[in-house]
Amino acid sequence: MLQINIIRQDIDSVKERLKIKNFQHIELVDRVVSLDDERKTLQFESETLQASVNTQSKSIGQFIAKGLKEEAEQAKKIVAANKSRIGELQQRLSETEAQLHQELVKLPNLPSTKVPAGTSPEDNIVEREGGIKPNLPQGALPHWDLIKKYDIIDFETGAKITGSGFPLYKGQGARLQRALVQYFLNYNIAAGYTEYLPPFMVNESSAYGTGQLPDKEGQMYYMPADNFYLIPTSEVPVTNIYRDEIIKEESLPVKMTAYSPCFRREAGSFGKDVRGLNRVHQFEKVEIVQLTHPEKSYDALEEMVNHVERLLGTLQLPYRILKLCGGDMSFTSALTYDFEVYSAAQQRWLEVSSVSNFEAYQANRAKIRYKDGNGKNQLLHTLNGSSLALPRIVACLLENNQQTDHILLPGVLHGYFGSDRIV
């Protein structure tokens, strides 16, 4: 959530930055400022009247001590009238603050000054590429055919058990999932991230804290009987570990990693771009999260981007890193880099990771703070990234490494998988 003092510092600048994100309701900024003006006025009137009540209350005792009964009674009437008025003002103040909050949460995070203008993925900027695209033999298969050939993922039975988009991994397919998760976690732990295994459901406060509510409620699976949400990513429970907490400044940065299944409704997704593992409703992902000092968050972002890039390099997959334009960014992000790997059989790039700096946006919602050198509580910055999401990694590993009668796996996975190939 944007901080009202940041908005008031330069209202026109805030509007211009929101336009970079193609935000269509710029008038909300003026609405927020107007409600904040009303809040300040009501608060001032209430505090002024309270001061008068305090003064009059003291004078009542003095009048009584002096035997001035009429004056004392008059002072009592003034106190009673002012208390009644204060009650009315407090009620209006409470309603205004609620309205202000409702409007503030509708405003997305401000994009960083590094964010390029643009309206669609075509306007994203390719920062750099790495790896070598393979030359596949004639008759090479896309992964949805390879998984049938090697009998490692069963979409039909998954659909019978649950529904479309819920794959059933089996045999070597299940073993590959486990190998990738273990390798990704170990890789992150070696870089200083502490491993967590969080709950896979969160309450409304947690979903609000990281910005899934009220912006993305339609993308999450909801359980009304308990008012819980299945997580779309472990970013949500992991970041909320520190909700309503004050962290010692010397403890920063806090670096966390977690594996979880992820659940996404993906309403409206259809067509060839969602075949096989390209887009599913349940998938596995390993996440990295950092809580940092505000002055160091962009250094942390660069560190996380380099971390994910090295990880992709160890998998020997061709990749590229994109800086997202304003129109392709998430509601909560200030700056995002996407990682895509090249699917040789499909001849297209597939997103496998997003690494984002949210600055103080999530921390303000979740009240995650640190105590500075002057003993004051300050909002810290939150960042997260996929390290990595499994489905499209698996798709590219299968397609790019297919041979006539087996699929070779990169060397870093041999020990985890127990073999150098899928047969």
C-alpha cells in the first residue's frame, strides 16, 4: 500500500508514475488526498475540542472550591456539549479513515524510475541472454508428447482425480520433480537463504499483506468455510512470517527460501500456449524472499537476479532476462525482471522466474518494520523471486535434451535424480 505522505510530497509526480503502469483510475489519487484532508480537519477539530474539555474540566473543580456554583454548572454544560461533539467527530473520523484505506489499497505500487514505458510484453526490454539454443533432430517432439512417450506425467488421470490442469507425476517424472526441488533448495541455502516449509493455505490478513487481496482474489482458490486461500506462491506465507514484526536493523537482510505447491485458477487461459506444462492450476516452485534495508534493496535485487541467472546456467538452458515495462508489471511491484528459457521444440520463450522489488509497498500493508539507529520504527523493503518454477523448466529440459531413445539431464541433477537420463 502506498504511503499517504509519499503521495502528498509530489501529487503530480505520483500521477505520472502511475501512468507508466497504465493505471486507468488516476482520479483516485485526488480522492485519496481529499479524504486525507478531511481526516486531518476532523482530527484537528477533535483534538482542539478535547483540549477545551480538559481545560473546562479543571476549571469545574476550581469553581466549586471557590463556591462559584453557577460557573461550575455552566462549565459542566460546556464539557458535556463538547464531549458529545467529540463523539460525533470521532465517528466521522473513523468512517473517513476507513474510506481513505479503501481507496489507498486500490492504488498500485509506484514503478521505479528504471521501469521503461510500455503497454504489453512486446515492450519489455531484453537485458541479456545466455546459454546456447540446441539444434534438435528432425522429428523432435514437444514436451506434451515426450511425457506420453516416457510415461512420466499423466494429465488424463489428473483430470479424473481433480480437473483439467492438475497433472499427475509418476515414476521418473515424480523423481525429476523431487530432484529439482532438492537441488534448487540446496542451491539457495548455499547462498545464505534459510529454508522454510510454510503452510500452503493463508488467511485473509496474509493475502492482504503481500497484495493478493483485493487485487487478485479471482486468481486464488478460496475456502469460504474457513476463510482461507490456497497459496499462489510461497512468497505469501514466507513474507508474512514477519507481518506485524519489528526486526533489528543489524539482522537485515533476512533471506528466506521455501518450496511449496502453488495453486492458481488461471481463469480465462486457453489455446495452444497453455498446452501441457505451459500453464497448469497446480505446480511446484522454490521461492527466495529478502527483507532489506530500504537503502540496499536495489543492490539486493541485482544480487537475486544474478543468483537466478547462475542457477539457470547450471541447468544448461538457453535463457534471457527481461526488464518489464510498466504495462506488464504486477500491481505490487516497483521493478521486475523476468527470466525466460527457450523451448526448442515449441520454438518459443517460456517464463520461469520473476524477480521483483516491492520497495515498502508490501511492508506497509503487512507492517513489517525495523528499528533504525535513532530508535524509530521504519518500513523495510521486500523482494522475492522464483528460484525456480518447475513446470516450464521441466518442459524445456525434456524438449532441449531429447535424444532418440532417452532424455539426457544436466550434470548437476545426476546425483539428485540417481541417473544421467530419463529412459
